Amino acid sequence: MKKPIPKRKPTTRRKSKKKKSFFSGNVLKFSIGAFFILLILGTAYHYREALAYYFSFKTDKKLSEDERRIADLRIYEVLSKHENKVYGFDVSEYQGKIDWKKANTIDETFPLGFVFIRATAGKNKVDTKYKENWQAAKKHKFIRGAYHYYRPNENSIEQAENFIKNVKLKSGDLPPVLDIEKLPEEQSIDSLKVGLRRWLNRVEKHYKVKPIIYSGESYYSDFLEDEFSEYTFWIANYNFFVENIKDEWTFWQFTEKATVPGIKGTVDINVYNGTPKQLGYFVIN
């Protein structure tokens, strides 16, 4: 005798679960899509003036170069928010030969008033374009400043002497700059700070003016802000959403992707946290 075939249990609950999961997945995808659309629209609205400027002025740019366009939008946005400040740039041998007759504005709209020029690095490196750039900057009426790229694992006094030997500052020039970006490999942070202090003291003694310290914002906050608070700072912060210079920054390097007439490739652009008159008081007298 055949046994009766057992009846299958109803699958209503399982089907309901599948429908619910399918429905939830669609809602999640829709929510994510909507979020990104709103983000794009919000960004476009926030940069509406920059977008209008870009498409009216940057007609020679290829629309496929997204990174270039976004950088240009931010540059315009930041510079337009600091119209009462002074704009500048910084160069080294990596920019090659500069046509200083052309390097005076950004997009024929924002005038460049000062320039930081790399002079030396470590205990024996001299920038191959330093002398040429230093003289040309003066000739073309830029307020100029010289900076030293500090190598944490080399003797600090020897580095200071390298800078002093090659840089002759005059009245109207900016104070000397110590550029510190890297952490040491062979010493502690405390030893690094001792070396930085020795460089700063030696250079200040020679030029009779307190140097400026350049660094990234994180480096500044983590290692320099408290112990070197008596110095003025030139801070690099390229954060896309930072559009205003902070009160404690004397100079702000806000981009490394600018284009300047007469210079091949990209250039760092800076904002001085003051008016042209105030910059005139800040230079060496």
C-alpha cells in the first residue's frame, strides 16, 4: 500500500520575506542614488559662481579633464573669497625655466603679489634655479621670500649654514622660511624639535628676524603648534571643503594644481592673511 505523500508546508512566509528583501534592496539603491544626486546638485549650487566663471573663461579646456576643472573651480572660489588679501605662489627647480613677464596673474583676474622661492635643501643642496628665480622675481616687482627644505636626518646647524651661505636677504624681502614636512627615520620627535629649534635660532641670529615655518596642517597640529607658537606659520591644506584661511595661518597654501602663465605644469598658490599694506609691514625693513 502506498503511503500518502505528505503535503508541503505553505511557503507564504518565505515568499513574503523574499519580497521584503527585494523591496528593501531597491529602497537602499534608490536612497544611495538619490544621495549622490543631491550631493552633486548641492556641490554644483555651492560652486555656481565658479561654474559660470569656468565655462565663460575656460573655453580652451577639455571637458573630460575632470580633475583639472574641479581644481580650477576651487581655486576661483577660494581666491574670490579673499579679495582683500594678497595672492602669491612658490617655485623651485621643478618648475623649470619661468617666463617671469607672464607670471603675474591667475586667469588674468587675480594678481600675484609675492613668491616663495626654494633656495636650499639639507646640508649641501642648492636649488639649481634659485639664483635665476631670485633675481627675476626682484626685477619683476614681486615681494620675494626664500625657503629651506629641511631634512630631518641631517645636521641642523649644517643645514642652517647652507641656507645662510646662499641666501642674501634685503629690505623688502620676506623673512626666511623653514620648510619641514617629513618625520625623522633615525631620531625621535623630541630630537627633531631640538634640531628645528637650532636651525631657527641660528638663522634668526644671522638675519635679525624671526623665520617663518612651513608645514602641512596635520604636521603643524601634531608636532609644531604648541612648542613653536611664537613663530608665524605658512600652512599647506588642500582640503576641497576648506575655503577660508584660518586666523592662526599667516600664509595658506591651498592648492598645488594651479596654472600660471609662463610656468609649465602646475604651481602652488598661496594667500597671505592680510592686506597689501599689512604685507608691506611684514617684510624685512
